[in-house]
Amino acid sequence: MANEKNNILEKIVSLAKRRGFVFQSSEIYGGINGCWDFGPLGVEMLNNIKQSWWKSMTFRKDIEGVDASILMHPKVWEASGHVANFSDPMVDCKDCKARFRVDTIEEEMCANKAFQGRKAIKCQQENKFTEPRTFNLMFKTFVGPVEDSSAVVYIRPETAQGIFTNFLNIQSSSRQKIPFGIAQVGKAFRNEINTKNFLFRTREFEQMEMQYFVKPGDDEKWFDYWKDERMNWFIDHGINQNKLQWRKHEKLAHYAKNAFDIEFEFPFGWGEIEGIHNRTDFDLSQHEEYSGKSLKYFDESTKEKFTPFVIETSAGASRSFMAFLCAAYEEELAPTADGKEDKRVVLKLHPKIAPIKIAVLPLVNRDGMDEKAKQISDELQKNYKTFYDDSGAIGRRYRRQDEIGTPFCVTIDSDTMKDDSVTIRERDSMKQTRISSDKISNYLFNAGL
């Protein structure tokens, strides 16, 4: 069963490269571990995920947006606890020289090819590991011409701190009253020792985070509210509920009062795709102490002054991308034009996040069909990401679109030239519907595009 699931992941990774979703970074130089480039289809799908998240978060009256700088004052990371606490205890294997995180040894496999399939915990039991050493996960760089300790800055390992340091700026400029939230999508960087499982653990990634500021005492109510909202977002975007689960944190982070992860069942097993945390008033209190500036909120209705509690929702954009890709991937038998069956690889992506919304296909390149198809494609392109394909048999063109998750195909044939009707083929059911060409936009709108 494990080999079968690993095989599925290999197929997904292969499809991602072949069809232009994801490439290994710097591949022509042998690549760099833990870094990936999103290709033409990948960047469209990633943008669709981020835009849908952004709309769900900010197209409401109680959440504002921000885009904070990646480089921040070094004291930010002292106040947040990252300088002192953002580290992993690591061990090295004396035999194969591989490095492992102490807290994940039970999940890791031995890197020695002579012991293929052997668990790393076995190596630990045989005293093959060095003593644990602390390894800080933040990348450092320097600001200014001199590379000394006074010029050190950190490349942010999370986006949340840019929200906390801007709390009063955003509250006062937007005139928001508590409870309200601040949302951000942005890059973060972690010097992970063991990058693995494609996009699941990488050194450079994007986060989709929202910090919701509430009155102390109301925090549990809002914690439960955001748990429901965030789980429903994944379900509403096409992930089967059976593939999702909650995991409660038994050991809480130093800032947390309560914490749950939304986990998705990847081919390699269950893995976190979003965390919902009750961060209490830790962050604002810490930044107030280290900066010497008050970050308290004044409630005009009650005349109270207090430090808000924070409910955090933190999703990985690239991890969500991978979860949607894995959830959508299917292999099934489908009928061919000659009445037989063949294997169909299809990405059953939700139309909102599919990279290409509609493909326009002339049956043949003659009798005016190609000109009519280009006309329809140009018109649809104004509102939808559209792909024009006139190469090969129509069945093969359908299969190509199935493999990249295109929800609908419009086919122009000889009847189009007589009565201006077209065939719309739906990806999942393969059902074909005949409609007038001037009704295509209405059809797509009613289908959720």
C-alpha cells in the first residue's frame, strides 16, 4: 500500500513537471534541495488559490490587508522569541552522514542505500547518532557595506510579525474596532535541514495568514468560529472531507493557549496544511516591551484599555497547492471514440482554482472552423484564462485538457458554421451540451466560473 501511494506521488510530481506546474529550481545546474519554481500552469493555479483565500478573508467588513517587508528590524525576532527559540535539535548519523530532526526521527528513513527501507529510529537504537545540537532555522544576511554583527538582519521565517508590528497603524488608519483582523500573503524562509515530499517542506514558501484581534474573554468563541471557517474553505474548494482531519496540539508553543492543525491525507500520510492558534496577548505584549511603544487598544464604548488576544489562521500557499493537486488527481477508465476504453488521467480541480478555465478546440483547421474558434477564444480570453488547441485528434486534445484540470472545452465543428452552435464538454462527467455560441459566457457563469 505504501509503495502504491509513493507511486501516486511520483506520478503527480512527474505530471507537475511535464505539464508546466512545478519545476525544480536551478534544474540545469543540478537543482537545489527544498526550492521549487512554479511554471505557467503552476503560477496560475497558485495565484487562483491565493486570490480565493484573499477574497474569503478580506471581502468582509472586519478584515484589512497588509503587505509587510520581508526584512525587519532584528529586535522584532528577539521580541517574537525566534532568536532564542526558533531552532530544532538535530542529530547526525555517523554511518551515512545524514542529518535528522530529533522530534521526527520516528518518521524518518535511514539514508544509507545499503539499508533501504530501514527506519532511522533503528539507527538511533544502535547508537549511530551524534549527540543532539541546536540549529536555528532563520536565514541571516547583512544590511549595509560592512558584514559584521551590527549589520545582521534576518530573512523572515513567518509573515505574522509584520502584522503585529503594524497593528496600531492599521487599526487607526482603517478605523476598525475590535474584533477585527489583518490578512497577509507573503514569502517566508526557513533553513530546513530535511526538505522532503515535494512541496510539503521547503526552504522558501508562501504563507496565507490572518491575525484576528479580539477582547480577552472572547478568544475561545472566535477560536471556534475560525476553526469552522477555515475547514469549510478547503471543503468548498473541492477537497473531500474524508481527506481532512483536525489534530490538536498536545504540546503547545510558548505563545499559545490552544492550537489545532488542519491535516490533509497526502500520499505519504497525514500532514498539516493550516494551523489555527490562540496566541493570547503574547505577541503584542512582547513587541510593546521590546519597542517601548504602547500597543494597547482603547475601547471607546467601555473606556477600557487592553492588550488584545489574537486568533491566528496560518495556511501554506504551496502546501495548499500540493493538497489540491493530490486531492484532484485521478486515474480512471474512459470510453474512446471507437467504443473501447483507455486510462484517463484527470485533475478534478475546483473551477475556482483550475489554471485554465476553458479550452477552445476547432474540430479541423478548415472550412472556417479555425477562424471561428479563434474568434470565440479571443472573446472568452477577456474574462477567463483560455487555451486554444488545434493540434491532433479531438479525443487526444480532450485528454490533454483533462490532465491539467481544465473544467470545460468548447468544440467548434461543421454545425457551428451552419447554426452558430458549439459543443461544451464538462471535464468530470465528460457530458457534452450543445448551445448557441453567444450563450457560452452565461453557461460558464452559471457553472461557477
